[in-house]
Amino acid sequence: MFADLVPRIKALDAAGHPIGLGTLLVGSDGASAGYIRMKQEKAVELGMTAPHIHLPDDATQADVLAAIRRMNEDPAVTAFLVQHPTPPQIDFDAALLAIDPDKDVDGLHPLNMGRLALGMPGPVPCTPAGIEALLAQHGIPVSGRSVCILGRGTTLGRPLALLLSQKRDTANAAVTVVHTGVPDWPEHTRRADIVIAAAGVPGILQPEHLTPGVVVVGGGVRYEGRRLLPDVDERCEEVAGWITPRLGGVGPTTIAMLFRNCVEAAERSAGGR
């Protein structure tokens, strides 16, 4: 999923448009710092630069907004992200709103979510885009099939529903979104050809919630301390016709989509759009 990005990065660099993936980390969370390092290393591997700002645990909202302004105004930063979670004194939504939508590599700014809803070009939230790409990569047909998404969060469930219902060969599905507020949600998952767990509730999807042969995608996870707990119970593998790995299943494609968003931001900027 990265192979086609390399020649595009080289072409932009040769044309005087080097790409910089910016990252902003607030605090000293070990897992977050690890994610940042991984993204920086991949950026350099692909031929990008990796501008970074690290603020301390006691950073204020004003400090964060000032750092975002620096990223917005820095021509060396093609697109960037604010690593989540942030310390409790930081309003992450306010930080998100302060990002230049054209530099929003995560695709989560409200303007970009609106672009997604209208089918307009722009950065797409990375995990939803990665799930669509993952299904396509494995030759799993989506068009015309019944997809049930368990979870309605703004970073995964809702944008994924918009994405998979669009008219496109790798989408064009009949999408149902359910959540824990729907008492009979398993009735919906049992009727689906493809079930995507996106609730962030460990072990919520059990074998009895599925029809044999179903395609299962585990998108939702939750951290408990240092443990990463997935939405999909490991016994679902006994029922599914195809299933993502219990841990890390959509992680690589999510990262690939992050870099794709960054390259596309550079291409739009180079084209004057």
C-alpha cells in the first residue's frame, strides 16, 4: 500500500514540493510517543521530512493552539496531526478545530468530514479508509452487500458508514449502523455479509452474534493500562469465513492511509488547490 506513494513523493520533491509530515505530541504518554516515532521513521523511509513539536505534560490550551498555528504556517509542514489522547487540561476538539483543514492528515476536521459526506475530494479518516482498502486488497466484494457497523464514533463508525455507502467499486454497500443503545443489535449483525466492529468495547462481538461464513473486521480497540483489547472475541474466528487478525489487523492500512493523505495534500498544494 506504500509502493505507489514513493514515485509520487519523488516527483513532488523533484518539482520543488518536498513533503513534511508534522506531528504534535502533548505530554509523556509512552504509547503515544511510540506511535509518533513509528510515523517519523516511516516518513523518513518514504523520503519525507518529519517536523515535530513536543509539549510538556503541563502545557496549556494556549500552548497547544500556538503550536498548531506554527504548524499551519510552516511551509515545511505539508500536513500534520495532534496525537490523541492529550492530557486532561487540553480540549482536543478545540485543537482539532484550529488545524488548517488542508493540513489535516487525520481527516477529522469538521470541514473534511463534511467533504466526505458530500463526496468531495479531501483527506479521509485513516482507519475507515484503511478498512475499505484492506477489503479491496483481499478481494472481498463490498458492492451490493450488506455491511453492519457496530459503533457510531466520529473517528470510525460514522465516517466508515459514509465511505462504504458511496458509489464506488470498493464500496457501494447497504450499510447499517448499530450501537450499544440498540437492544437487539445482534439481530442486525447476524443478517450482515460483512460485520465491522467499531465500538471500542473489548470483546463485544461474540460468535453468537454472527452468521457462519461472515466477513469480520475488527476496527475497535481499547487500552487498559498497557494492554490493547479488541472488540472482537477471539472465538469469532471459528464462525467467520474471513476475519482480520485479532490484534493489529487494521493498523498497517490505517498508517498507509495517513501517508496517502499527506501525499495527496502535497499534490493538491502543488496544483494550487
